[in-house]
Amino acid sequence: MSNRIDRTRFNTKAPKGSGTMVLIFRGILVSLLVALVCILFLSVISLVTENTYVDYYIQYIMVGVTMISIFIGSVYATQQAASKGLLIGVLIGIIYVLISVLLGMEMSHESVSVFVLANKFVAGIAAGILGGLVGVNL
């Protein structure tokens, strides 16, 4: 008698049964935690050093932090799901941008132009898609 071992191609794991919404929520939490850690690191650097480059380029640095955090959150969620990379990545990008815009509007009491909002959504969706594709293929 032969013992048959059930294996999938390249010994990949079978997709887990977690719901998509739970994975999206986890991905958003990971994204927010990454952004929070980066913001705290930047604020410590800004307070400790006399370097004016950080203050001068903070707007561009924060765009990079946003893109990196959406990317990491999408990679995490889609790696757990092992499927639906585009859908999960897009939703994480959209929800993260909505949360950040709403928090920014609440803190600064200023409105956001349609062009700036559309630019943030396109960038967030692009980072989410890229993270989703990378996460599924890891």
C-alpha cells in the first residue's frame, strides 16, 4: 500500500477561510500602525536635530509614508488571503485615504479640493493594487 500525500503545486498553502472584510480591516490596521510608527519617528527626528530638510520636505515625506503604509497593509492582507489581491488592495487604499482625509479635515478645519482628493485616491489605489499583487505572489 502506498501512502498518498496531498500536496499542492510548489507546496503552497491552501487559502485560509477568513472573511475578506476581516482581512481588509486587518490590512487597514497594519497600514495605520506603520504610518503611526513612521510619523513618530519623523517627529523625533524633527525635534532632536536642527536639520531644516525634514521640515522643508515634510509634505513629500508624508506622501511616501502614506504610500508605503498602504503598500504594507495590502501586502499583509492579501498574503493572508492568498487570493483577491486587486480587490483587497483597492479597498484598503480607498478606506485608508478616506480615514486620513477625514482626520486631516477634522484636525485642520479646512476643506480639500476635488483635485487633491482625486490625486490622493489615485495614489492610494495604485499603492493598494501594487501591494495586493505582491502579497498574493509571496
